[in-house]
Amino acid sequence: MDSRRSAQDVLRCQLCDTPVPPLYCGICHIHLCKACVGDHLLDESSEHKIVPFDKRGLTTKCEKHSTKVCELYCEECDISICATCASSEHKGHEFTEILKYFENKKDVIKKDLQELRKSINLKYQEIVTHISVQKADLNKNSQKLTSAINKHGEDLHREVDFIIKKVKSNLEEIHSKQLAVLDKQENEIKRTISEIVQCTADLEKLLNSSDINLVTAYKSRNTEFRNLPPKFKVSLPSFSPPKINKEQLYHYFGSMKTEAHDTTMDSPGADASASYKPLIDEPQIVKDINTDYGKHQLRSVSCLSGEHVWTSSFDNILRLYNLQGELMKSVKTKSGTWPRDIAVTESGNLVYTDEEDRSINMVKNTDVQTLIKLQGWKPWNICRTSSDDLLVVMNSDDETKAKVVRYSGSKEKQTIEFNDKGQPLYSSRDIKYIKENSNLDICVADFTPVQ
């Protein structure tokens, strides 16, 4: 084999073998040195287009007239054409100079690449994160309910073994169906992300390409990717055991229930849903307890159990009473100021918000520990959710903004501040009581209308 023709040899003029020829004929597709250009142009059997070697990709032959160079782009037919085409079958169409069209296409590719990197891909990643949070809540709730089922089953001994197994099976079925929905959407989103990543890589190659055919043939998929899939919200089931009645043991053992939050997905385990407890017509006073707050007004209460209740007022003392009105425990706030609101966790620990030092604190026995320290925000009202998360209403220091934040322990999981139009959901001042209802919706009572 001639060493000059091997893969290791440098490029040579295809007329005289001069190494590293600086020119290229875009019609004949041959490399040329400067000395041979004149001889090549004397060949009148075809048209020639001599360009610098590094610009060789910017010329292309006309598909209709192989000896002609495409100098125009027909907007109507979406194809590169030569001057002969422009005066014949494309006569009357709108044309763009081919190099200008090439640069315009490069601009489109650059914008699409930026949108994929900075916007679309991030939104898909947010959806995957949202799914991960939902899966974690689903697992946590299922573990909690399994424990509740086991505890209730211990009181019923052998008579309820069969029922326990059936209810557990029901929970596992609901969990499996909901997990399957989340897994399916997660897989679809990840598949789309893979396509976006591949598309991004392809666009990067196109941006660096001088091949006019590849660039002009580019078709954007960004419109397809902009149509984000809906965010599904898994409806977490709950377990509600009534008092034991052996005569109607099976009926009153309790059942799993769940409500659909999104009409785009079926409600798993709908056949296992149960009705809610009916509201009583007239309120019943179980106990009337006199507190020791004196001139201060009773502000907040939170049940520790069926026999004990935590209370707070406009002083710096948190008090635990039994239903006989006896003071069982008293704890001073860490900052020495009065707590904004209180709640009790699933493990029985008291949590309170302190606007003065922007903190959320937990009381274990008589020891006060700071869970969360905020900056730029002051915590107000608080509640515990069915999954043992904390929902906290907070206002900004300058009282111009308000939001709800969900915490798992001291970790922030979710922030709710604006609606889907970017408008504030809450007023920027005053008290806002907050609770999670049995459908797992977040309910906020806002004292001041949103402006």
C-alpha cells in the first residue's frame, strides 16, 4: 500500500499530491493546492465552487442539477436549491440566501439547546423529585398503618387473626397499585429525560457541525418536550379502628380508605374505601378544665392523648394538664417569649413555634431543643400531618410575603407560596390557622383577604 494513501498520511492535493492543501472544491469534492486551482477551474464539464478547506461543509450540490451549487433556500418547499431551480420549478417562491438560512438555523439550535438545559430538563427533574417525595410518603404512611393494624390486632387476639390478615392484604394491594402508578410515571419521565439528554447531545454536535445538510434538516422537538406531564398526587390511605365490639367484630375492625386527588388517575382500592365518621348534631363537653393562666388568655391546645392536653397562652409557659384539671408538667420557652402555636408529634413530643427568635422547637420531657432556625421568615401557626410531617405557616420579616412549608423532622420537603399563575396564595400578615384534613388536603384559615 502506498504510504501516502494510508490512514496515517496527511491530506494531499488530489492533482499533484502537495501535502495539506488549503482549498476544496465543493462541487467535485476534491482537495486542492493553490497551484492546481487554475487547472481545476479550466475543466468546463461542471461548475466549480472553490472554498477554504475549513469552509468545505458550507457548499452542497443541487439535487436536481448535480453540476450546480445550492446558493438559495426555498422557504416554501423547505429545501436547498441552485439558481437554475429558482428560475424554474421554484419560480415565485420565497428564497433565503443559503448561508443566512444556515446561520438562522444555528440560532434556532442554540435557543433550543439553552431551553433544554436551563428549563425543560429541570422541570422534568422536578417532577421526578416530586414522585420520589410521594413514594417516600407512601412508604412511611404504609409502615405507620401496618403498625396501627398490628397494635389494634393485639387487643383482639385469636378472634381477629383472619381479619388482620385481610386488612393487611388490602393495604398491600393499595400500596402496590399506587406504587405501580408512581413507578410507571417515573419510568416515563426518565425515558423522556433520556431522550432530552440525547437530543441535547445531538444539538451540541449540530452547533459544532459545518455540514449544511445536517443543520438544515434539523427539526426541533422542544414543542413536544414543553408539554410536561401532569403531576400525580398519591392519595394516602388511613386506618380508623373503632372501639372493640366482639359481636360485630368483623364489621367494626376498620378498613383502609383513600380518596382520589387527581381525576387523571383511577383511585386504587376503591372497593376498600369506607365512609367517614358522621358529625354529631350537638357538641358534647367531655371535661371542663380550669387552667392557671390568670390574666392571660388560653391561646392554643393540642392533645397528647385521650387523657392529657398541652396548652399555651400569652406567657412563656407551656402547660400539660390531665382531664381532671391537674397540672402535670410545665416548660418554659427557650427564648422566654410566648409561643405562637403548638402541636404534638406522633411520638408524643410537643412542638412549638417562636416568632421572637424565628425558631421551631421540640419539647422532650422538660428539655427544649431547637429543630429549625429560620432566616428572613417568622413562624406562626403549626400542625402535624397524618404522615407525622409538620406544616408551618410563616411570614417574611418585612411582612410582605407568607407561605406554608412542610418539614419532615428538620428537613424542608415542600413550599407553598404561589398559585399556578404566580400569584400569592396567602395574605402577608396576621394569623393563619392550618390543618390537614382526612383527604390529606392542606387547609389554611387566612384572617386577611389576599390583595
